[in-house]
Amino acid sequence: MIEGKSVINGKKTHAVNTTSFFTYDANKSSQLPQKYDNATLEEIEYSCEIASQVFSDYAATTSTIRAAFLMEIKAELENTKTSIIEQYKLESGYPEGRAVGEFSRTLGQIQSFVDLLIEGSYVDAILDVGKAGVPDLRKMKHPIGPIVVFGASNFPLAFSTAGGDTISALAAGCPVILKGHPYHAGTSELVAQAIQSAINKRGLPAGIFAHLHGESIGVGQRLVEHSKVKGVGFTGSYKAGKALYDIAQKRKEPIPVFAEMGSVNPIFILPNRLASDSNLPTQIAGSVKMGTGQFCTNPGLIVVSGINTDTFVEELKSEILNGEISCMVHPNISKNYESQLQHMKNQGASIHRSNLDANSPAMGVVLAEDILKNAALLEEVFGPFSLVVICSNNTELTAISEALPGQLTATILGTSSELKDNRQLVAAVQQKVGRLLFEGVPTGVSVTPSMNHGGPFPASTDSRFTSVGTSSIERWLRPICLQDCPHELLPDALKNENPLNIFRTLNNQLTQSSL
Amino acid sequence: MIEGKSVINGKKTHAVNTTSFFTYDANKSSQLPQKYDNATLEEIEYSCEIASQVFSDYAATTSTIRAAFLMEIKAELENTKTSIIEQYKLESGYPEGRAVGEFSRTLGQIQSFVDLLIEGSYVDAILDVGKAGVPDLRKMKHPIGPIVVFGASNFPLAFSTAGGDTISALAAGCPVILKGHPYHAGTSELVAQAIQSAINKRGLPAGIFAHLHGESIGVGQRLVEHSKVKGVGFTGSYKAGKALYDIAQKRKEPIPVFAEMGSVNPIFILPNRLASDSNLPTQIAGSVKMGTGQFCTNPGLIVVSGINTDTFVEELKSEILNGEISCMVHPNISKNYESQLQHMKNQGASIHRSNLDANSPAMGVVLAEDILKNAALLEEVFGPFSLVVICSNNTELTAISEALPGQLTATILGTSSELKDNRQLVAAVQQKVGRLLFEGVPTGVSVTPSMNHGGPFPASTDSRFTSVGTSSIERWLRPICLQDCPHELLPDALKNENPLNIFRTLNNQLTQSSL
């Protein structure tokens, strides 16, 4: 049941004298009846204090205990699937298929962390024992402390309350204070209840997960400022992400902020591929319109060159402008989309659009020389829009790649021989991105150990870490080295007999052997 | 030959209209005749630009090529060992044994990165291939770009020009712009020449290593501000390190700064151990005075409890205050030492000292209740000084551990049963440190894969990384994922046949197998 209250230390808060807000029925753009209370300063303070108090105990749990906890979260989510999906569709306006797909993806993510914990080698145990002139040194990774996670507007499940940031932090052994996204506060509350129920069932300290409602920017700011918070996970706009980053760096003790702030995800198409691949317009338009353009990896820039650009532009335009499209998650996103489109127009891009409805897909066209003179044309339009850049030759194409700021992804499409002949372009583009595709489209981020979702600034605030896939746990871990530690005080991962049977670097050799 | 000039792109600079400075004969505290030109703005600009220009080419070299380059640096250092050691002793005032020891350590560090590169698995290759519904995804780590490294005052070789920061960045494939420490500019110039000679001999781009002289704070600031610089390595004071960190975070594109800023490295001694171990005063005093107290891991706080504290204090005092001690690296360090001691006195610590010579060792004593009331007593005194904190019980001891800011190290000395009975103290202290010792003293940082030199803020700016040992290469690497990349464009580390024979995570299994 949704009550619009924050939950801290396992208990519903009863904030007095606080402001409140409502979510929207995204399809009808009308306000829903449930009222949500903004978390108060006292509640923020309490959530951080209690998380800090239980940190040591939670950090000391074994990987097996945390794996069982994550499986319990998964089971609780499955138990409440019907009501979660119903609320999700209501608040986001996403269709049934997307809802069910994102729900499964969320469970799949949790399972991947369960597997990681059970396998256990992620602690990166490194032992130097019995080396001449060197003490007994044993290092492994430990959780860094309480983490604040912000729900994302565009993924109410997979990047929100029980999404990748929360689950990776809980897997690492860090308590989480979750600030629900105000666009889908009800969905967030239901998911939080599943997590709280799992905590109860596993007998873990209730303080390891708090769920705060907050529409005002202040709630997030205060959380990031709190001295007991040791890290932040965020997915959203550049403006919001950079603001949180700046707050965190100005603290007396700066803390890491992993903000994934989106990008234009350029697709470069080389001339022969453009001429020979008639599927490109359909494929790319599908990616542009997927989720009504509300994906971090939405391809917002299509860079083409060669004699077939006119035909391509016409075909892509037709594919993008025609067909049905769902509504956007929230009226504010629609509003921003419209103003960003207007901005593109003001910068000199010709904008094509089927009609003037909010959300309706659009395509822009500019010449390479224009975009090389005006970096504003490289800014992201969040929605079902892409800007086609016409290059008169491959030199301009390379120049565009060099003008790009950091990106989550880029795609280079060429025939086999074109790719071989353009190694310099490939190398230049690679320096700008977290993921480089040579086929397909950038939307669709597989949750695999090999995934990298992040990229050079401003795509994310720390390109050395991914926010999708099991490697994302590394954001919340730091190494601690024990020197000459009595064997009975060593954690299992560092014991001579290797009771967890994990891979360890033992005197410079990666091995599962005992000592 | 030392000429007092910066070297950029393999050529000595001929700065006009620049200011200059001199180094000191540390023993006699007198100025040495050689003049050093401060790098000009144009030179700073040029060094960063050229590093950025050669970055792609250097990043594309194989691990084998970089291993051969590092071996060449080692050989060149050995060739010029005599003149380096002579200049080192002159500028630092450290005795022959320390000079030779630090020289060997520096070569040992280089060799450890050679071994790492030859083994090759450090790129953390992760492949997901042939999974249903998932594209071909292959991820590995790549260098992040040009790195600025600052030479450290206290380690003219091992933490300076060819020290851990420089060598780990060059091993990663990042060009380095080295700002020599002005206290030993001549030593730095000789070491830089060895690196430049190695670059020539291996036919690598001259721009991958620049050596800049600079006494003014402005040189370092400008380097960190430069848009082409992508990371910073620093070892030194909190004030300087934090200032560089803040500059880097205020850039349009923030960059990581790995500043290792020292700490007080507390030693906690439990009552029965204090009563039974008569070696402690000699052992601890040796650590306090080692290198005239100019170590990051110098134990500056000794926390004791039990009935034997009076005897311990008297014995430790006698050990610390008696015996010969070398001079400090530079008159400025001596001056700071004196003023920090005065500060301790002003805060109410009783200070014991043998005589009033600059550099002479000192010991302070305070009660636990005083330090719990006054955090200023927890500040570092850089030099041969330690503050003994007398606790009346173990509760006070735990309270001290909780009051501590982040530390590079802490040491807990107890009898076997005391350690078992004080697990909570162990857990509390562990949260504050990068390395926790149960025997011995914190000075002496082994260069092993298991070492962790870094710790929670303010010990270092990013506790997730070490600045000593081969894991320090991770500071300069970021993952890039290739999706559906044509096999002939893949780097060797990601090819099906695993030609480098490295460990890779292949469809969730860590293996050296081919695909």
C-alpha cells in the first residue's frame, strides 16, 4: 500500500510541518490523488546517522549472507509484481511490454550480483606471504560506507529504487539511502517496501536501507552534504549531476559521486556502408524513438558522408516522423524536450516534425561546417530526436569526432574495408567514449560483466567506473591491507586455506589454491 | 650534466624572462651554485599540448614495448647511478645508506611494473561472446591521457621523477609531465635525463615525458588547470594536495587527483602487550626517527593504556631524545617542524626535547581526555616527533580511534588474547585506514602487489586507489567496451585466440583459455 511516507530504520516517518507533492498520470497528464511528503531535515539527518551506525555490522556480513539478502529482495519484488507494474505504467506512461521488460531486467541485475557474491573473487584478494624481507601482507576490498542513491526519471525500476546503483552498493556491503524520483514516487515506495520486507526476513539491521521522498532539490543536496555519507550514485541530466558532484567536492571530506549524465551517442556512417545498407534508416529510427527517446544511449547525432546522404536523410526522416509513439514519463520532460528543440532551431538546425503534439518525434539536419563552428549543436536533446550531420568528406567526419565531448557510446558503421581504412577515426572516437559499437544501435545496454556504461566527462563524472554490469560494484569498494594479522582475525577471503575457493593473487600468481 | 633547464619534447628549453631558484646543500643549509629556471607559461602550455598530441600513439603501444621502455629507464638510471647518488646526498642531506637504499627501491619499483606489463592481465579483459540475446562485447582497460606528476620532497627518487607515480603512468600508456621538486631539482634533472635517454633509445615519441622545473606554486597550478591534462599524482602536505585537488575539481572537466597527504599513523598498544614487550620503546623510537621523521608513515601518535604507561613513556622518551639524527631535506622543512611543535605546545601537549637544535627529535604527552576535547592535537607534525596519548581504560582507546580522521596506516599491538578480545577496536580502526598492522612499525612500505598506500580522506583524496605497488596502475586506466568489433581491429588482449596468454573473464569464467 502506498502512503506517501518516507521509511527510515524500518519505520514509516510521520513528518510534521512538511511540504508535499503529487505524481502524474503520465498518459493523461493529470495529477494522481496520492500525496507524498517531502523528507524533512530531521529525517534526512536520521537516515544518514542510522546508516552510519549499522555500517560496521553490515560491512562485516559475509558475501553469502548478502547474496541471500539480494535473492530475498528478488523474491519480494516478484511477490508484488502486479501492483508494481500497475503503478509503474500509471506513473511513467510506458506500455505493458516495456514495464514487464524493465521489471525482468531489474530482477536479472539482482541475480547477476547474487552470482558475483557467491563466486566471491570480486574482493580482489592479494596476498604476499613468506617473501624475503617483506612482512605478511594481505589485501582485499571492503565497502566504503553509506551511499546515497537517486532514482532516475527514465527507468523507474532498473535505474531506480532497486536498480543497479542500489543493488551494487548493497552487494558491496554499503547501507543505502534512496531518494525516490518524484515522477514515480509511488512505484518507488512499493519497491522500497519489497527491500524492507527482505531486510526483515533476513534479520538484517533495518537501518541499511532508507527510502526518502523528495521533490525539492534541497533533499538531495542535504543528503550529499551529510558527513556520514561516503558516496553517491546518480543517473540523470548534466545539470543535476554536475550540481551534486560540485556539492560533494566542496564538503570538508570530498566523496565520490558517480553521476551518469547522458550524451548524444553519435553514429558515424561511412560512405560505402551508407550506400549499401538499406536497413539503416529503419534501424536507427527505431533506436531514436525507443522509450520515446528517453534513453541515456539514445542516438542523438548521426554523422554521414558520401554521395548517398540525401537519400538517407529522406528515408530516415520518413521513418522517424511516421508511426505511433508513447507519451513521455512526465509533463516536465515533454516541456524540456520542446524547449531543447527550439534551442536547436535557434542554433540554425533545420528541424523536421510530423505535427506539433508534445512528444512527437523530430529530426534535424545541419552541415558539418556549421556544427564545427557551433558547439551548442552538440548538446543533448532528451527525447525522440536526432540531428543528422552532413559531411562532404571523411576529413570533416574525423573533425566532428575530435570536436565531441565525452560520450557514453559512439557507433561507427562501415563496410569491412572501410573500417580497416579508417583506423585513425576509430582510434579518435575510442578516446571519447565508454563503449564503441561497430554494428547495431547504442540503445539496449546488456547487463553483462563486459558492459561499460559510463564515459569521459561530461558523459559521467568518473570514466574509470561503469554504472551497469557487475563491475559497477567497484565504485563502492576500497582496498584495506592487513599486515601481520593473526590468522584467526583474518576474513575468510584472506585465510591461508582459501575457504571461499576464490581466485586470489598469491605471491604474484592468480590462483584458487590454498597457501 | 645539470643545466637548470626544463626539457620538453626531448629538447632543453631556453626560457627568456623567467625567474629562477637554487637548491640547498641540506647539511650545511647553504645555497648550491646551480641556478634553475622556473618553467614559463609557454613551456607549461607546450608540454601539455605535445603530451596530448603523442597520447594516441603512445596509448597504442603494446605492453611489451612499454616493458622494454621501462627496462631501458632502469638501465639508464644504473648507468648514471654515481652522479645521481652524489647529487641526491648533496640536496637531501640523507646519508649514503638511505641514498643507495632508495635508489635500489626505485629500480625495484620499475622492475615490478615491467613484470606486470609482461604478465599482461592488468588490463582486466572481460569478454561476453556468444551469449543468447547479447551482442559481442569485449572490454579492457586503456590509459586515460596525459598525467601531471609532482616530485615529493621527502623521497627524491622513489616518489619523485622516476618514482611510483611516473612509472605507473608510463606503464599504463599515459604521457607524463613531471614537475620536479624544487628542493632537489638537480637530482630530478639527472633522473629526467635518464628517462629521456631511454625514450630516444627505444624510438618512442619524445613528447611522452616532459621535465619542468618550478619553485613557484603557479607552475603546478597551471599544469593541473590545463585542459589536456587528464590526471594528477602527488605526495606531500595536506595543504598543497588539497589545493591541487580543488583546482582539478573546479575545471570545466574535473579530473582525478591522487594526492597522498600523509597522516599521524597511530599505534595503539593494549595493556598486556605494553607490560610484556620491552622492545617497544626502541622499536617505535627507531620508526619515529627514521629518515629524520620525514616519512608519510611516520608514527606520530602512540595511544597507550594500562598500568605500565609511565614506564613506557620514560623509556620511549629516552630512546627518542638520545642518539644522532641526520639533518632534514631542506631548511623550510626544519622551519615547519619547529612551528608545528610550537603549535602542539600551544594546544597543551607537554613537549620533551633533548636540545634546541633544528631537527632534534621530540616527544609529546597528553591525556586521552585532552585529545578528545581538542582535535588540533591530532594534526600531523612532519618530523621526528610523536605524541603519546595516555588512556585510563580501553573505552578511551576506542574513543580515540573513533575521533581519528582517515589515516594511511594504524597499528594495533596486543597479546594474542587481547587482540581477540578487542575485535570492536580492530573493526573501528580498520574503517579509518588503508593499512592496518598487528606487528612492527608503519614505516617501511613494501612494494608488493598486496601493498595499499592510501587511505580515507584526508590521508589521500581517493581511498579506492593505492600509490605504492603495482595496483597503483589502476589510477591511470579506464575501461572501454567494444561491441561487435571486427576481429582484425581488436587489440591482442581481446582476440579470440588470447595471443598474450593473459587471464581474462570469458563468459563469467576467469581463464587463460582461448575462445
